[in-house]
Amino acid sequence: MSAPGVLSFTQQGWEQVLAKVKWALVYLDAACAESLHWGCGSTRLLEAVGGPACHLREFEPAAVGGGAEQPKAVFVLSCLLKGRTVETLRDIICRSHFQYCVVVTAVNHAIHLTANHVPAAAAAELEGQPVFEQLEEKLCEWMGNMNYTAEVLHVPLLLAPVAPHLALTPAFASLFPLLPQDVHLLNSARPDKRRLGSLSEVDATALPPELLLQIRCLVSGLSSLCEHLGVREECFAVGSLSRIIAADLANYGPAKNRRKTATGRASVVFVDRTLDLTGAVGHHGDNLVEKIISVLPQLPGHTNDVMVNMVELTALQNEEKNQSMVAPGCLAQSNDPAARALWEALLSTKHKEAVMEVRRHLVEAASRENLPIKMSMGRATPGQLMSYIQLFKNNVKALVNHCGLLQLGLATVQTLKHLQTAKWDNFLAFERLLLQSIGESTMSVVLNQLLPMIKPLDQRTNDDYSPEELLILLIYIYSVSGEFTVDKNLGEAEEKVKKALAQVFCEESELSPLLQKITGCDSPIKLTFHKCKITTDELFASLRDIAGARNLMKQFKSVYVPGNHTHQASYKPLLKQVVEEIFNPERPDPVDIEHMSSGLTDLLKTGFSMFMKVSRPHPSDHPLLILFVVGGVTVSEAKMIKDLVPSLQPGAQVIVLSTRLLKPLNIPELLFATDRLHPDLGF
């Protein structure tokens, strides 16, 4: 048995669910389906259900109920059992013939009490789990007989484990740090309270109830993870939303007893994504997986996986109408050890090596199956990889044996051939040019360089930038620049870019889902120039917020390294700076990595440390570092952290957690089209 980690935590949770599903109809919501997908795969669930028919359904209001021959149902849900979720449960059960219902929630009972406004003191006095018990009665009522069986239980299905060192939280994919403009919104929502001057003054009491509840749900899951890992955690934060989450975990009531008995120790460091969006929208990550998730279409209902077109392995012509007839492949290969080994290699190697690795795996698999393979050395090309994949086409046994590998192989080929992959290098070249310009000229000059690239639809070729891609470049410029002087020239340059961008929006023949959200219009006919101009004004207010995101930092003020006689200007990721500071051999008191005290003992320690020699907790004190990036992480960043930590402190272990796996296009969506303050909890 290997040491507990993110994979064993997820699998242990699913084992509890699988123990309940025999002969049942199973309803999953999207976030739990994603956890299953990366943790143990749907085949594992289908085996546990048994029977010839497929008994998996999506949990949604229109879901088909159970017939007379389906008396048992299991609902696996990532959210609080309240509001719309309970209404959907009721509707499905009322139109079914169930006699036995099990409801699994990823949120523990303590948070359900908070959601139902039960004060902490009263909650501590309660016997049993009244919220769950009341719902069990309701389930029996909806099934139509109080003697039928109903069960409601909590299983912490928080994570989608992408690799041993990297896991994501699908239920919190839209959680994103706050910006200075959000402070104005918070102030206007609390006119009778003290005005907040900046993000540094925002604490849990200032947040809207739904955002605070969302954070509590996340904290409940993270506490369960720490329990599984057998660690007592010290919490640290870089950034304002991270500070609120870290404080909430440090002072989380149900964790007090577990911490007393834990034998291991860990540092949990939360970092706000908004402090460095350069890494999230940049194209400098030399990683094949990053390109795959950026160019292939998203797997429906998922935030972290893609669809791989599998038609090439069938007798059908590879035409658009046939692509929907064959189920898509994907990247998650949780039940196939060989494919999983290749996937983990792809995550941790550079682009060129990764393509060679795919070739090596295909050659070995073909040799094992005695397929007539022609060996060739030199560069691995998409055509060469495709010729190897085609060998498996008419051999059903070989196809089944290596299905996972072939999905990753086809994902690689489709990415290498994709038009957007060719554009990746254009982005990279322009970003490098920007880095040089930023050091040598003012922001207005940099914006004027972008101006000729802003072209309306009728003037664009495949090599030109789409409206969404222009937003990515603008985010890059403002994030990497950081603070800049606002003068007349900048105002004029911004106005020109805004005007050009508004014109581009106006002339689009079709609005992408992102443009619809940003402009608030679902059709180009309704989109006037005036409306577009208002939109671009709002976009630039957010961009200025991004430029000022590190203003509150004392040490991590910049991600830009100016050039000199020997080196070109470059970008230094904030996450790299944070990790280097954590393992700084001098061990200075961290300036921007704030420790969150848990209760009175810690506060006393901090108080005494002002006039006595009391060592304050330091994030490098413990053998395990859990780094949680709030707002998403890229594959390259996760790889960089995984490689950097052991080089700075041999023997140290690191787990990277984040809300989602990022591709550049996610950031305009999270930044310009997401209500950060009011997540939809369904009630």
C-alpha cells in the first residue's frame, strides 16, 4: 500500500459509494462525474452496479426516472442538499417507482447546519445529523411509503486526481479571487457598515453569504483530505481571497479533534491566481498536454478534459456527421496502467520529448501485438504517429488492449495537426516581443503595437487574432506590466484600442458564447456600437485592476525581470517566487506569505514573539507542502512546482491543488464573465 495521497483519498471515497450501488439506478452531477472520471473511471461504477443495462444518468431536472423494474436509486451529488437540488431530487423520485434511495453529498453535515443558519453554539449541542435525518423522511414521503428505505450520507468527493502530484476541485471550477472593483460592490451592499478601503480589508464577514458558504464547502473537503493524509496542517496565504480561505480552514471547528490526534504535519499555502495571470494566458509553457487541452473541444459537462475524435479507428469516413456517431476518447485513463503511465510522462516532459514518448509507447504496443510495424528514427511527425495508430484499426483484440494509449495517441496527432497549434508560436513570438517592449517603452507604446493587430472579421485571415485572442493578449500585457503611470498618452492609447475592439465586436457575424456573456447580447443583430463601447470600458476597468493586483504585495511586486547586456527581459512566475521564498535557506520571516493562526494558542505565540524568542510557524517547517492555487493552474506551472520543490529541499513532498486546469481562454471567461461574488448554489 503506497503512502496516502490525492488518488487514494478519491478512490477511498468512491469505494464507499460503490458499496451502495448494486443493482441501483445511479444519478451523478457533473462535478462528481468528473471526480469519478479521473479517480476510478465509470467502468468501475458500472461493474459495481452489475446487470447488463447501463444505469448511469445525469442528475438534472429533466432526468428520466426509474421504472417498475428499478426499485433502487443512488444520487451522488457534489453540493449542499438544499434549494434546487432538493426540488430535483423530489421531481425524479416522484416520477419513479423507487423503494430504496441513497443520497450521497460531498458536503458534510456541519456545513449543512451553517447553510440552514444554525448558530455554531447550538450546532455543537445537537445529537445526530438532523438535516440528513429530515431529508431521509422526505425521501420516504416522495417514494410514497414511510416504510421504504432512505439513507443520506456524506462522502468527501472533492477531488479529480489528474496525477499523483496534481488534483483539481471540479465543484469549485468557477471560484476566482476578487478584484479591487469587487470592493465597491461589497461596500454598496453594506451601506450601514464601515467602508472597506481595499481588498486587504476584506474578511469573511464582508463577503456575500453565498460566496462564504461556497468557501466553507471547499474547506470541509480540504479538511477531509488532511484527515486522510493523517496531517495537522498549518495554513498560509498569498492574496486576499486566499487569506479568507486559509483562515477558515485554520479555524474550522470540526477539524479540532482530528488535529489533536494527527501524527503528520503539513503546510497548506493558498495563492490567488489574480496576482499572476501572465502564466495563465501565456504560451511559454513548452508542454504538449497544455496544447491538447487548449485546442481540442471540451468534453461535455467537464472542466478539465477534452474530446478526442475516434472515427479514424473505425470503418467510417472521418467527416463531421460521423464524429457524433462514435463516442469520443479522452485524456483521463484511470483504469489503464500503461496509458496512465504515458499520461503522467506527458505531464512532466517538454513538448518534443512528449511526442517521442507517444511514439515509443505506440511502437512497443504494436510490437507486443505482432503488428507489422515499420521502424523509423528521427523526428516524430503526426503522419508517422497516425500510421502506427492505423495498425490497430482492424485488430479488435489489440484495439481493446491498448484503447487508452490510442486515445492519447490520437489526441497528440489531432493537436499537432490543428490550426490553433500553428498559432501557438505566433502568440509566443508576440509575447516575447512584448516583454522586450515593456522594459524599453511606456504602456501607451505597447498598446499602440497591438493596435494594427485588431482587425474586424472581413479583414482577418487564419493567422490573425480573434476577439477572444485579443482579450488574452491584453490580459498578458496588463498582468505582466503591473503598476504603471497613468498619463494623457496612456488614456489616448487605451481609447484607440477600446474603439478598435468595440468595432470588432460589432462586426462579428456570430457571437461566441464568451462574447455573448461579456456583451450581454445573444445575437449580433442586437449589438450596437454604443453597447460594445460600454463593454470595452468595463473590460479595461478589469484590466487596470489586474495591473494593480500586486499593489498590496511587499515582496512579490513583480513577475517581470528587465533585460540587461547579457539577458533578454523575461517573465518570472509568481508561483516560482513563492516556492523559492518558502524554501529560502536563510528562512527569513515571510513578508507576503501570511500565516493564519488557529485559535488562542497561536495568537498567544504571535503576541509573545514580539518580546520573546518564539519561533513563528514557517511554511517550510513540515515535510509536506500542499500548494492550492485559487482560480486555476496550468500544466506547466504544476510541473515547475513538482520539479522545483525537491531541488530546493531534497526529501520535501509537494501536492498541487487547484480549482481547475487552465487554458488561456478560461481566463477572459473567469475575469470578465463570471459573477465572483455570487456563485450559484441553487438556492
